[in-house]
Amino acid sequence: MKIVRETLAMMAMLVMMANLHAQAPAVPPQNVAQLSASGSVEAPQDLLQVSLTTTREAADAATVQNQLKAALDAAMTEARKAVLPGQMDMRTGAFSLYPRYGRDGKITTWQGSAELVLEGRDFARISATSGKIQTLTVNQATFSLSREQRARLEGEAQAVAIERFKAKASEIARGFGFTGYTLREITVTANDQGYVPRPRMMAMEAKASAPDAPLPVEAGRSTVLVTVSGSVQMR
């Protein structure tokens, strides 16, 4: 019985000490510096995406749907001749069908649209194929970085950002009279704004005057920005 009482007393003392410790005010960190550094790399955009669309309108929905299907089937048949994985891929895009109403609130006609998207790294192949498709017209062409190109640029930009962060941390530590530093916490982020493509299309109206002519396009450049931020303990 005595042993039990002693054990309970000891447990109560441990709980009390834990509570006192938990209530003790936290000591703010000393000699800690917050900083950030960035690295950026620019490279040519290596991915082209061309969107081709068409619209149809008729008195009934079935007619519009059949017209769109025929136009899309013909475009896909032509595009398949040039498909080469990675160099030029093909996929269908948006397909919509909706009614149009008159002043009396009744349906007057039906309208719809269909889209075909060509995407890849072979600009010449995509450009030539776009010019050969007669049942759809070019709606938009954009350039961007491929996944592989983006990953490579991120790695290069990250290496630059890390070296700049380390140099900055050493400089700050020396400026305050310390001999060095240790890392406390680090965050690495890639700035999506660096991926915004800057599309450049030249004489897009040329297709109207020469239906079979390749679509004239020219890629721009994209910048990938990586930022390293965090805190260091100066010592």
C-alpha cells in the first residue's frame, strides 16, 4: 500500500512539473535572419498548341450535331496522317450544342461548335497539318515549355537560387560579426508567372488567301523563376 501511495505521489509531481513547463513562456529565437534569393533561366518555347474550330447553325439540334461531326471527322482524318507521338499529337477539344431563343422565348435555331487540338514539338509538321485541314479554321495558337524543358530549367534556376541564398546568408552573418550560420527552415518555390507563354503568330490571315499553305508561326521565349526563402541561425 505504501508503495502505491509513493507511486501516485510521484506521478502527481511529474504531471505538475509538466504543466509548469508547458505554461512557461517560450524563449524567442535569438540571432535569426530571414532572407530569400531567386534564380531565373530563359529558354526558347519548345511546345506548340494549335486549336482549330468550327461553328454550325440550323433549325434543329440533330442537323447541327451531324454537321459538326462530319466536319470534325474530316479534320481528324487529315490530322491522323501526320500524327507522331511527342512531335504532333491530336485530341478533340470542346464540343457544344445549345439553343437560340427568339423574343417570344421559343427556340428559333440551334447552334454548336467543335474543336480539334494539335500539339507537339514539331512546329513545321503542326503548321503544315493546320493548313491542310479545310473543315475547321485556326482559332488560337500558343507556345509554351514542354514538361521536360520546364523541369530542366527549374533545376538550373534552383541551383542558381540556392547559391545566391548561401552567399547572402554568409554575407549577412559576417555583417553582424558572426563567423557562419546554420539553416533553420527553407522553402523552395517556382514562380508560375515565369511559365506564361508569349505566343507569336505571323500573318495568320495567310491561310485565308492560300487554304493549303502552312500556318506561319514563330516561337518566343519563356523564363522560369525559382525562389529560395527561409531563415538561418547566425553563429
